Amino acid sequence: MKIDIRTEELTNLIYKCAKEAFLELFKNKEHYYYCVLLAPAEGYAPILSAWSFEALEREIPKHPKEEIWLYKWNFADSPYYAFGEEYFKPVQTLLDTYPNILDMEDDDQLEQEFQLRLLAMVQAMQKLDKEGIFSINQPREQIYINVECIPNDNSDVDRALLLNDAKNIQEWLKDNPKVDE
């Protein structure tokens, strides 16, 4: 996809807002293994979700152990789902000036607009990663980062492999295989 001024502007704003949110989250000194920006299908601002080992340990007594994989990687079950959503209000304000995905009738145009927003989120996560944000509280190789779609789809795996070293996310890959493979 062609990088245009809108993509650059959106990437920079998502980066700024996500950095503030992640830095606030990481103040709790927990050790994270899952940090994602979620991309709602409607094209709204990103939603942050995260899991720490400490949060997972707090959840285990609430669920049978054999079902841990059902919530270990589930963004919606995380106690940190939608963490710092106030930080992303400027992103939504900017997106409100973009074409409304919900009003688009042309599927190609809709897909192009959604991909622009995904690309901006991916580039923001890459900038945060390069800056070392995900090494706060834990070694980078112990944390899975991604931009995941709501609802999840096969493209989540592609972005996971783009944003992480495959050898470090084998457990996530095992629990989240591509449907068409």
C-alpha cells in the first residue's frame, strides 16, 4: 500500500497515544507477555489490550487450568482490555475526519481504507518496539506484540510474524493457527 500523508499523520498520532498508554500501563511493574493494539472492523481508534504473567496468575483460580489457553491470549478477557482508552481520543478525532468505513458501499474502497488504518497501527507498533517500549519490565523476546483485528482473522498471524521473531512466539502460533492452513 502506498504511504501517503494521511498514513504518516495517523501513524505518528497512534504512536504518540499508544506510547503514553503503554508507559502508563507499565508503571505497575508487571511482566507482560501480550501487548496488542486492536483494530475494530468499523475503523475506530485502536484499543489497547495486554496480559501480564501476574494478571494471568490472578485469573487461573477463576478458570479450570485445562482451559487456560482459552483466555491466555484473549484480548477481551484481559483485565487490561481497553486500558488507557482516553489516550486514544485524539486518534478518534482524527479518524472522524476520514471517510466513514460504515458508510462505504464499495468493498474495494472499504478494504483500502481499513488497510490504511491497519498499516498506521503496525507502523506505530514498530516504532514503539524499535524504541524499546516493550522491553520495560521484561526482555523483549518474552513479549508478543501485534495489531489484531476485531474480529480476529488470518491476517493477525501475518502481522504477528512481521512484528515478532517467530521463535519467540511459538506458543501463540500454536494456539492461533491460520484457519486456511
